[in-house]
Amino acid sequence: MLSVFTNTSALNINRALMSSNQALDSVFKRLSSGFRINSASDDAAGLQISSRLTSQINGLDQATRNAQDAISVSQVADGAIGEVTNLVQRMRQLAIQAQNGIYTDNDRLALDKEFQALKQEIDRVANTTTFAGNTLTRGDYEGNFLVGANGDSDEYITITDLDIRSQRLGFYGWATRETFTGFRTQFDNPNKSNTGFIKEQALLGPGGSINGVTIPNGLDFNGFVNFVQALPGADITVDGPVKLRSNINTTNPANIPDFITINGTEIRFDDIVPHDPLSAQSESEYLYFEIKNRIQSGLPANVSANFNDSTRLVAFSGPDKNTLTINGTGLMMSAITDGAYIPSTFITTDTAFSVSMAGNTPLRFNGIAKDNNLEGLISSTNPLTINGVDFTDNFTSSAQLINAINSADYPANNSPVTARALNSVSFRTSFLPSELSNAVNFSINGQDIDLTSIQEYNPLIHPQEEAAYYRTNVINQLNTQLSGSGVSAQLSLGGNALSLTLVSSGDVAISGPNAGVFFPELKPGIYIPRIELRSFGDGFTNLEVSSNNASQLGFVLEDRVEAIISRMDISTFESAALSVQSIDVGLSQLGFQQSSIGAIENRLASTIRNITNTSENVSTARSRIRDTDFAKETAELTRLQIVTQAASSLLSQANLRPNQVLSLLTR
């Protein structure tokens, strides 16, 4: 239809031309900017994805730089650790050199000067190794490096626990003490007789202390008893009369003294009628019986004497729980030297027991019942805490305790601890012949004990000295009854006292109503060996033990050995030997730190490769979404330009169509 008012063709062509121009504008933007998406209207979802990918790419690029900085830090630390390792190796060489038998103490002191200088250099390196103002190797550096684009917790690599100071290299050791339930005042006579009784003069020696309290000089026996009883939580038991024995030697009349005194009573021999050569008796026999008769008739009321005529042995028994003083015996009774002899005593206190003696005093304290009674010492209310771990089980054996210590998971700020039994269980106990009837109704490691078949000692029929008689019979009976229990009874060191030593490869369990009667120190419980703790970490070393019952368990702070390099020296043969042990542990710790740094360096190199690969792939993905495809867009540009030109030409022609009405009107 030909119309003047509405040019439909022109309108259609104009609309198509506008569309082509808009499309051409978009192509121009893409080609000029290089981006397919220049605004949200181009591709809203694509723009959002592209933005996230851009954040990831930027984050990955920065993470690469972070990782490269971390490698730089680790390389600096690696170099410092390597140099300290060289220093420690030299120290080890010096420590071994100091254990050369041809070296004098002055030679070792000369070596120790270099040893100490090397320690100072170790600490100087540890305290001055820095990177960008951060000190790396003194234990306080913690470098967290984000090596990912998102900041997730698993995208961090941490460089920390680098501590090469000398006080952090080495190990700690702690061995429990042999604890004592008490001490018995005994010693062995050099002639191996009259064992168990010491002279009162022994208490007059210089110095000495019990639980840190000095024993006053000049005490007599009663004064000593009063002194012990006055100690806090202490008690003393006096064990019966003094018993002294000796042969009476009458082969030479010149050896017979004019008199002897027993507890102040004088017994004279200078008025004995000379022997009649015509008598049937020999002179020696005659004199023996004269001496015997005078002793029997002249003894104080509280002293007794038993004689064995066949062996010419006399056995004196003093007042109950008091001194027996004999003077003047000379060569006639050579086994008894002049002096006031005191009964055996047993001393106990409520806390750990310690005795020290100074000077040349002959007083000796024989420790009783060593090794630790585990029973009841560890519980939930009285835990044993080792390096931050609480042990609360009611352990019934040393193996349980040791296994618990070795398998514990120690906190990161404490080094792990290992434990081992130092020795077999071995403790000394006395026994009381007066309680022989009660040597029954108790058990050792499940074996019932009954010693009541042992006969009471009689000096007239038993040739042995009393202590030796009881000790031999008790040990023999115990070993027979303990067969298969893992426990054996042995002779105690120092011999003739009324005591023995129980030895076991494992623990010793004591139970029963009569435990602690015949053997007063053999209290019910589980006796365990000494335990040694050793602790060292890969980069940190400490050893802390705490318990309300620490002393009963044998842990005494002064026994803790700090075998760390900072405390080592090589001035003596022994200290040089310990230094080698400490240095070997230190080298292991340095090696662990250096290998950890090397592992981190390799990890960071791998991380960088992965990050750059990820960044490359993500950039490619973003390019596909955001970037202009120039081949496609130039083809589209050509098409749109042709279409636009065609539309423009047609539009001009369409605009001329209304003029055709005029041609119709002029005809």
C-alpha cells in the first residue's frame, strides 16, 4: 500500500539499522577494550565469575611471592643451623680428646677454653641470625606464610621451633633415689665379731646430721636417743641388750690383766693363786676356770655371761636397752676392746630420711629397706605429673608405670619422656630374733613365709656368733620358701649384722598380717626398682616432675641432671664423657631441625610450582570467559558493517517512496 503518512518500509529498515548499529557498537567495545565483557549487560553471570577468578589469580600471584620469601627465610636458618652443627662437631672432637689418658687436668683446662668459646659462638649465632628484623633461631620465631589464594587454615606453611641455643641442646635425666624407711646404727667390727654394736665414743665424733639437723658433739647414748626423739616426726627404737663375745686366752699368764671392769664393777684377777705344777690340770685350764668363776661371781646384777668350756668362749649380755661398758680385757679377751658399747637402734622419720657423717667418726648408719614402695603413692587425688602429663592410675607394678610414661602423649610445649628400670629391686631389711614366733602369716610375691622352725640361739650349743647363726638360717629358709618367686635372700654388704638383702629381677610384693613384725622394715606394699627418666625433644628439652609424694617415689630435685650443652665442660675426664653424651643428643636435635627446614624448602618449591600452574590455568579459564575473540569479532564487524551500509542505502531509497504519490497526481 502506498501511503504518505506511514512509510512502513522506512520504519522497518530504520529499526534494522538501529539494531545493527547497536551490535556494531558492542563489537567496537570488544575490539577496542580486548574484553568480551565490558559491563554487566554483556554477561552478568560471566562478569561475576570473571571477578572471582581475578581475585584468585591475584591471590595466587601474591602467594607465590610469600612462598619465595619463606624459602629465603628457611635458607638463612638452614645456613645458621649448619654452622652451629660444625661448631658442635668440633666440641665433640674436643670432648673425646679430653678423654685421652695422657692428658693432665691442666691439659683438659686448656682444651676447655676452646670448648667454652665454641659454646659462646653457638649462642651468638643463635641470637643474631635474623631476616628482615626477625630473629630466626632462638626459639621465639613463628613465621606463618599464606601460600594459597583463600586464607583457609590448610593454606598456611609455618616455620617455627628453630632453637639452636646451647641451653636447648642436650637432654635432661632424673633417676629416683633409693628411699629408706629408716637407719640402723650398726657397724662391723674389724675382727668380724661383736657385730651390730658400736661404742658410745662413736657419738663423740665431729659433725654429722640427720635430716639436716647437726648431731651435737659429746653425746652419750641417752643423749643421742633424746636428740633423735626431738627431731620433727622422728622416732628411735632401742633393740634389746648389747651382746659381746670373746675367747678367753690363758695360754700365757702374762696376758691376764690385774682386773677388768664391767659397767663400773671391778673384777680382779691379780689375787689368783698361782697354778700348782703338780696338779692334774694344765695351767691354762686352771686359769680359765679361775677367771670364769670370778666373772660369774663378780658381775653386776644387770649383766650376764654364758661360758662354753670346750671352746673357752664367754658371751656377755648387757642391761636391756642400755650400754655395756667393758675395760681392761687386753690380750686375755682380745675380741672385746675397751669402751662403752650401745645397743643397736632403729631410727625412722615421717619424711624422706637422710644421714650424713662428717670427719672420721666411726659411727655408721646402715640403710634399711631401700627401693620405693609404689602402693598408694599415685592416684587421682595425688597424681604424678611429668612434663605436663598427669598419671593418676593406681599402678600395681613398675612395668605399668614405665609403660604409661613411655606411651604418654606429651604437650607440644614439653619434650617427650622415656623411662626405664635402673636396676633390680634390692632392699635391705633387719630382722628381730625376739619376734621369731611371729615370722609367719605373711607372703613375699605370693609365697607364704614361715620361719618359726628356726631354733632360738644358744651360745653353748651353736658354734657361730649369734647374728651369723640367725642370718644363715633365715637366708636359707627364705630361699627355700621363695623358690620360683623371682626373689632371693642374700647376705648384706658388711656382713655380720642382723640383716639381709632381698633381690628380685622384678617387683617385690609384700602382704600379710605379720608383715613388718619379724622383718620390721618389710612393710606391706609393692617395692619397685629405681626408675630413670630421660627427656629431650627435637627442638625443645625440659623435664619437670611434681607430686605430693615425689620424695616417697624417690624424686629429689637436686638429682635432676641437666646434660645440656650450655652446662657442659671438659675440664675433667668424667665431665668430658658426659659432654659427649650431651653433644650426641644435641647433634641429633640440630639434624632434626635442619632436616625440617630442608623439608619445608622442598615443600615450598613444590608449592610454588603448584601455585603458578594453578594461576596459569585459572588465567586461561578467565580469558575464555572475559577476553575478546578477535577472529570472531572481526568477522562480526565485517558482517555488521555490510549490513549497516546496506540498510543505510535501502533507508534512503525507502524515504523516497512517498514521492511516488506526486507522480500519480501529476498524470
